Amino acid sequence: MSSEPLDLLDLTASIREWAAELGFQQLGITDTDLSEDAVRLEAYLAAGYHGEMAYMASHGSMRSRPEELLPGTLRVISVRMDYLPEDTQMAQVLAQPERAYISRYALGRDYHKLIRKRLQKLAEKITAVVGPFGHRAFVDSAPVLEKPLARKAGLGWMGKNTLILNRKAGSWFFLGELLIDLPLPIDAPNDRDHCGKCSACLDVCPTQAFVGERVLDARRCISYLTIELKEAIPEDLRPLIGNRVFGCDDCQLVCPWNRFAKATQEQDFQPRHGLDNTSLAELFMWTEEQFLTRTQGSPIRRTGYERWLRNLAVGLGNAPSTIPVLEALKARIDYPSELVREHVRWALQQHQK
């Protein structure tokens, strides 16, 4: 037996140790074959389920061919990092319609930079052993099919809610990838479905965005409507959004596997600026300067101030007719943006019914 396979096995073991030291809860390695997933993606796009997310279709075959992103790619290192704090009280916030519900992943600092930096440190540790090698890190930032890659790398299976589920960690984690040109041994894929007959995630969706198991019509998804959609939120969906103003976690909150989710130790993922316990009216009265200051380094920043107000207006329209709610809406009735004004008018009409 040659020494090369032994060296690669030793290197792989070291990579797993380094990943743990860098704060990743799991690491898996897979090849670049995503041909089956490419077929599913084409069908998804053909059905128009991606809505306005044109970037999903704009990169052609690159999304399912990692080697086109980094020529010479032989393997993909897939990692996950938990982000759930110990005391989130998410269900309690949803049950109080005057409070603003923000998706758990967005309450702390933006995960993109943190995980990308950790992946780069992992690459540096590999370089120290093998010398310069081809690599490129991705964190939800390029045309990469990260969930299929995570499944192939053994990190979990594709749940009925389209999220990667892990028997020991649920789904409250971020994914990241490191494309490399090293022929490391690959891990066994996680092809077994542990969802069984459970349909809790499909049944609980406020807007019934799932058109089938593992098929999500983004155009009805609250995360899409409050984050990706640039225009007005369809009127028929507004009452169903409730107090969710940035993203939605309902399909994770009811998933039985999330009882095994571990609390994160990352300080950057802890809630900031009281965003886990703030009223809709208070957030709606933020000035643009306050919005930019308090969302600095946050995923919320990507929605922009105008759409932030749009989302909050919908939440206020669904809230009880209290004095703070009505006063907040009336304060924005003449706001310069027609997008905001239209949603404010709709919200006020809800309180006249």
C-alpha cells in the first residue's frame, strides 16, 4: 500500500479536528456529482416556484457543477454551525401579535462573514500541511447547491420542509462549503428519510407554501415575501403573515427533530438590540438612521429600510387595534414611499373592519 492514501486519511482526520476547534459542529466530505439534484432544480425553476429570485436560474449549470466555480475541484467540504441560543422564547413572541417576530437566524450578527472566515482559517491549516492547493469558500453566497451537498456529505437528510435535518441537531444550523482540489476520501451520503409519516411542517405553514413534500413555492413563503420580494406583498397573503416581519421559523418550530438541537456557544449569534423582544410599533418608528445603526452587521440590513417598513406595516395591520398600533400607522400615512403608504393604508383598513 502506498503512503498517499494513509496521508490523505491522516489529513482528513486532522481536518475534522481543526473544524471542531474552529467552532463547526460537523464536517463532511463529498464529491461534485449533483446530476440528480440538477434535474430537480430544473423542474423547480420551470414551475416558477423561485419567484423573483432570478439568480437561481441565471448561472445555468454552474449551480450543480462546483467544478465550474473552481476549476479542478475534486471534493467539497461541507460544514454546519449551530446558531440557536438557549432561551429564545420564539413561540411566545408569535403568540403576542403586537410584538415583532424576526427569524431566529437574523437576530444576531450576519453569519456569512463569520463562517467564511472560519472556512478560510481551515484552508490555511490545510495549506500549512500540504502546501498551496486550490480552494474556495462559500456561505450561501454563490450558485452552490449547499443542501444537496450537505446531504451527500452525510450532514443530514432533506426534510419535508426542504431543510437539512440532523438526528442529533435538528435544523437550527448554518451551512458552509469549501471547494478543494484534493482527492480526500468521501463520507457516506445521508439518504435515509427519517421524517416518516410526520407532516407537521407542511401542515403548520401559515401561507401553505409547500406544494408537496420537499417542494416549496417560494412565492407563498413568508421568508421570501418579507426578504426577497421587492414589490408589494400580495394582499391575500398579508393576513396570514401575522407578526412575522423578517423571515419565518414555523416549519422548524414544530419539527420533532429540533428537540435535539444544541444551544450555540457563538456570541455573534446571540440576539442584539432587543430584536427578540420588541413591539411592532416601536420598530416601525425607527428612523432610517436608527435602522442602519441597529442592523449594522445583521442579515436584516439586506431588506432595506423601505421594505422593513413595508413588512412592519403588515404586522401592524394584523395586530390588535391598540393606541400604540394605530398611532404608529397614522404617523407613516404620508411616508414618501408609495410602497410603504399602500401597506399602511391596507393596515389601517384592517382596523376599521
